[in-house]
Amino acid sequence: MTKILLLLILAMMIVHIIKPLGFPGLRRRADFWKLALIALAAVSLTILLRGGE
């Protein structure tokens, strides 16, 4: 699950660098680092919920 999540967010980061996604807070190309923070939080939450299996 975490690998799929990471690949999905990595793809979003690549697309955002090419053409900004236009979501609130992600309107400039330079905002792709915010997606990295979202990825870190999502992976951490997934690991916590699964119990570290």
C-alpha cells in the first residue's frame, strides 16, 4: 500500500513540475515540495495504522 501511495504522489510531483495542478496552494511549479510533505504524512499515517507490519 505504501509503495503504491509513494508512486502515485511521485507521479503527481512530476506532472506538477510540467504543468501545475491548480489545486489551492499548488498553483506554481515551485510548490511541488508541498506534495513531498503530503507524501511523508500519508506514508507515516499508513504505517501507523497498519501497525508497522
